[in-house]
Amino acid sequence: KDSKITDYKLTPDWIRVKVDNQYPVILNWTRNYNTNWHCWVDGREVKIFRIYNSFMGAVIPANSSLVEFRYINNNLTYAYVISILGFVIINVIVVTYLKKIS
């Protein structure tokens, strides 16, 4: 029996693939390799490795059903948090100053 992809959904930072495989396989995804990508097979995180020095892939164990690749950039999350905190702090300072002068 051949391994095959039975269904998939794709966005710029996420892909979900349903697979039908009787044997372990390597799933090759032709998106450029980046350390911010993570892969889960049936809910368990697995290691992503380089394929052809540019693309990424993961070993999919036999009889797996759901594979997800997700792009998780913690630096971007930190930047959002710092921006929101800065906005809040500036608003508190402005409101305090306006109350003080009125």
C-alpha cells in the first residue's frame, strides 16, 4: 500500500495534512527551512530537518493520521507585548499628567 496525503489545509504560517501511511515516511515540504517552524504528528512534536539544504521535512511514523507544521516566532510575540506595555505606560503617564494640571 502506498502512502498518500488524503487532505490538506494551508495558510502562510500553518499547514495541516492528513496522511494515510502503512510505513514510516519522510514528509517533504518545499517551504524554505527556518528554525521557527515546528511540526506535530498526531499531537506530538517531532523534529524538523533540512531536505536538499533548503526545504524542510519530518519523519512521519507508520499509521499516523494528522501532521501540522506551524510557524512560531517568539520574537514577534515579545515585540507585541512590549508595544502594548509601552502604549499602556504612556497612557497612564498622560492621564496622570492631565489630572495633575486640571
